[in-house]
Amino acid sequence: QVQLVESGGGLVQPGGSLRLSCAASGTRFVIYTMGWYRQAPGNQRELVARITNSGNTNYADSVKGRFTISRDNAKKMVNLQMNSLKPEDTAVYYCNANLGNRDYWGQGTQVTVSS
């Protein structure tokens, strides 16, 4: 079992930056693939970025070059640095831990990009 708690969301102007953090507890964090997903009103939840236990990353095309995912296995944390934010990045962002067919989710944190 994994418990995930996100933090760092908020309101930011277009072109600004935010850093999301996700703290994990309850299990061997190092074995999980960690990811960030987002869901905007009326849309399905979509993958934003993912990082494997060996540090391999992949990103949605819409955020490549702007967002960076990282993990600290000692602290059991995964971060998402978001730069050059756009209004279309507005969504609830969810932290995910995946191991095979097991998925765990945080409660989500709201990111709003607006002037």
C-alpha cells in the first residue's frame, strides 16, 4: 500500500513557474514508477510525465521542454518542475505510483494558469 500527498499547486500567470511535490509513505518507494497526471474539467485524466525506478523519464508532447520530473528515493518524493506555464496547463494534477497492475493516487492539487 502506498499513500501519496501532493503539494505546490496554486494560481500562476502565463509564463510563470510552479513546482509540485508528492510525498510517498507506506512502502518501498524505490520500486515504483512514479508519475504525474492531470485532469481538466470535461477531459479525461492524462499522463503528464513519468519516471521509472531507474530514472528513465517520458513526457506528454504538450509539456516537453517545459516540465521536468525528478525523484528522490531517499526522501520518497517525486517533483514536477513546471516552467513557461500556459492557460491550457490548468487542471487538477495527481501523483501516481505504479507497480505492474497496481496504481495508487494522491488526492490531487489544483493548478490554475491565468492572468
